[in-house]
Amino acid sequence: MTAEQVSSMRHAAEERKEAERAAAKARKQKMLRLEEEARQQAPPTESQVVRAHADNATLSRAHQLLEEEKDEVKHMNQMVQYAKCVAVRDKQMQEKLSAMLAEEEEQKRLDLMMEIERVRALEAYQARDVQRREEQVRSAAILQEQLAERQRQRLRQEEMRDQERLAMVRELERLQHEEAAAAAAKKARAAALMEEVAASNSEQIERKKQLAQQEWEEEARIAEYIRHKDAREQALAAEKEAVARGKEMEVARLRAMQEKQADHQSEQDELRARRYQEAKEREWRAKERAAGERQAAMMADLAAAREAQMRSKLVAQATMAQVEQTEFMRVLTVNQEREEQQRSQAAVQHQICEAYKRDLLGQMQAHAEAKRAARASYLEEGKRIRQAQQQEKASLEEIKSRKLQELACSGVPEKYQAELARMRIKSAK
């Protein structure tokens, strides 16, 4: 619980106590008023009437005595006494004017004594007035110092509240900077993740390119092997054909040489040559069949190798696709978990900021309310003081009128009433 909350609770408790005291006072006043009304409605007895007159006289006398203690009333009394004195003096002077000359000297002596008394009274009054004014100046200085101290306290409190508000604003700015930094870090992590995915994709593309290059090189090697094999077979066939033609030419040459021999040998040689030719042809055909079989076997092996290569390629592609799918799902899951964690952190941070803002607004409203209450109390106190001053001034004006009426009833001439009539009633400090 903060000091501001404790102060607010204490202020609320004081207000409740003040309200309870006011309610109790109102109930008491109501009971007294009802009791007074009951007493007033009941017919008073003779003893009650006598006692009431005595009480009223006592209260009136006490009220007058309290009024007589005021400095302004004392000043008025001095003026009244002076006016009465000078009125008596004038009367005595008028009486002594018709008296004997001997009494004139006595009257002068009395006048001198009265003048001395008046001067002493005036000096005493002036001394008391100076003392009273000095006391008023000191009281005013103390009051001004108290007001200045209160103003300084208010300024210090305002400065402290301003510092607190500034600290709160700085804290909000810090939280906003942290949120911005967190958002920037989130973007950076997302960019890094995208770069990682892009790098992974680049590696996969590079691996695919390498596999395609290896396949192309393998096919090129197979095609080169087939070309070399065909060239070797064609060279072998050409060589075989050349050998066969050479043998045929040799047979024809031998046959031409043997034509000169006997006819029976000619037939035998021709038969042997034909048989030899047929055997060569059979041998050649067997070799051709063997070569064809070898070619067919080689082509079958090549087809099987190509099929195995294709199967291996498909298996590798399927494995690579599975690996890529697994890697993609892993990266996607990690990214989703990271985004969920960041959203949770952002939500928590947002809740903290909102709570802090609400607390700050509450404190600011409480400060404003306390300031308004203090201002209202200050204005109410000033109003009460002004009302008390006005009541005091009205009371003094009434006393002044009563004193003037008393002088008039005493037969004091108006010229001696003028000083009291000119007296200005100042507002009480």
C-alpha cells in the first residue's frame, strides 16, 4: 500500500469522524432546540421569570464585559471618557465663569490636572495602541510566515508529485522502448529464421543440382561407353569382313592355279573349297550370333542398370522429399512455438503496461482530487474568516452606535462626539 493510499484512507476516516461529530452535534442542537421550545411553550412561573430576568441581565453584563475587553471598544471607552471629561470640564468652566476670581485659579489648577490626566490617558492609550499595533504586526508577520511556509510545502509537494509523474512517464517510455525492442528482436528472429529457411532451401537446391549433374555425368559415361562399344564392334566386323574377303581372294587365286591340274583334282579342290567356305560361313554366323547375344546381354545389363539407377534416384528423391518435409515441419513448429511464446510475452507485457497506466491514472486523479479538496478547504477557511471579520466589524459598529447614544444621553456636546463618530472600524486581522 502506497503512502498516497494511506493518506487517502486516513483522510476518508477523518471525514467520516467529522461527519459523525457533525451529526452528533446536530442531534444535540436539535434536542436542545426542542427542549428550549418546550420550555418556551410552557407558561413560566414567577420564580422562572425572575430567574430568567436575572440570567438575561447576567448574560448581557457578561457580553458587555467581553465587548469591553476588545481594543477597539477600549479605544471607544477612552474617547467616551474623554468626551465626558471635556463635557464636564466645559460645564465646570461655564459654572466657574460666573464664580469668584479666587475660584478661577482653582479651576485652572483643576483644568491643568485634568489636562495632565488626559495627556497621560492619551499617552497610555497611544502606548497601548503602539503595543497593540506591534502585536498585530508580529501576528501578521507570523501569519505571513505560516502562509509562506504552507505555500513552500505546497510547492514542495507539487514538485514531488511532478517528479513522481515524470518518473512514471519515463517508466512508461522505458516500457514502450522495451516493447519496441522486443518487436524489433522478434522481426530480427523472424528474418534470421527466413534466412535459415532460405539457406536450407539453397542447400537443397544445390544438392538437387549436384544430383542432376551426377545423373547427367553418369548418362554421359553410359553413352560414351555405348559409342566406344559400337565402334569396337564395327571395327571388329570390318576386320572380319576384310579377313573373309582376303580368304575369298586367296581361294580364288588357288582355284585359278589349280585349274591347270587334272580334272579330278579340280572337282575335289572345288569341293574342299566349298566345304571350307561353308565352314567359314558357319563360323562367321556363330560369331555373329554370339556377338548379337553379347550385345543383347549388354543392352539388358544397361537397361537393368538404368532401371536400378532410376529406382535409386526415385528412392533418393523420396528420401530427400521426406527430409525436406520433416525439416520444413520442424522449422514451422519452432517458428509457431516461438511466435506463440512471443505473443504470450507481448500479452503479459501489455497487461503489465495497462495495469501500470491504470495505477498511474488513479494516482493522478487522486492527486487532482486532493488538490481540489485542499483548494476548496482553503477557500472555505478564507470565507469563514471573512464572515467572522464582517461579524466582528458589525458588532463594533453596533457598540460604537451605542457609545454615541450614551454620550448623547449624557448631554455631551456633538463636537466632543465627533472624534468617536469619525472613528473607522477596521476589519480584524
